[in-house]
Amino acid sequence: MSGSAVLLTLVALIAGGMIAMQGPINAELAARLGHPVSAAFWSFCVGTTVLALVVFLFARGSTDFGALRSMPLYMVIGGGMLGAVYVLANLVLAPKIGVAALMSLAIAGQLAAALILDRFGLFDLVQRELSVGRVSGVMLVLVGALMVRML
């Protein structure tokens, strides 16, 4: 594996670890604020502020904000809406089912959805056929996630 491949792999692992920490941190914020939606709101306020700073520092002048007018609505608001639901679900579920169960079930759900996205080539993705190996792999992850949750 090349040096850049190793670096990208480490970044992906670290990002995954950060996602695992996000749920319990936001759950504690929700407990202290008194409502999960308030915690999700503050989480997104901070995230928006950080991203605004990153855009200002690294993407200033290269972003075509006028293109937003011609994009389909799902493209403009979809990612943010899905992210909000994901963050809210994480902060509600983390204290109830545990972080390991939450993350394993979330990954199983992501992979199942990814198979559907690939199979039909949704959102301008390259269409990829289902295979016994791909479906079996997702099923194994799902079984593992259920084991983490129930055993």
C-alpha cells in the first residue's frame, strides 16, 4: 500500500472514531439542555460556523453559489436534512442502546442503502449490479450488528 493510501486509510479510521464520539457528546448536551432537538441545533450551529471558516480560508472565490438556483431542491437541502436526522437519531439512541450497537446498526443501514444506490445508479452514480458476495457481505454486517445489539 502506498504512503498516500495509508494516510487516507488512517484519516478514514479517525473520522469513523470521531463519528462514534459525536453521538454520546451530543446526547450529554441534550441531557444538560433538556431536549435532543436543542442539542442537534447547537451541534449544527457549531458545525456551520466551522464550515463557514473553512470555506472562507480554503474555498473563497472558487465556489459558484449562483449555481444553487438551478439545482434540484433535493440537492440543495437533502444532505443537510439527512445529516440533521442522523445527528438527532444518534444523540437520542446513543444513551438508550449504547454506542457500539448504534454504530454497528448505522453501518449496516448505510451498507444496505449503498447497495440500493449502486444497483439503481441513483444520484448520477455508476450503476453496479448486485452480486451474491456484495449482498452476503452486507447481510454478515447486519448479523454482526444485531449480535452487538442483542448478545
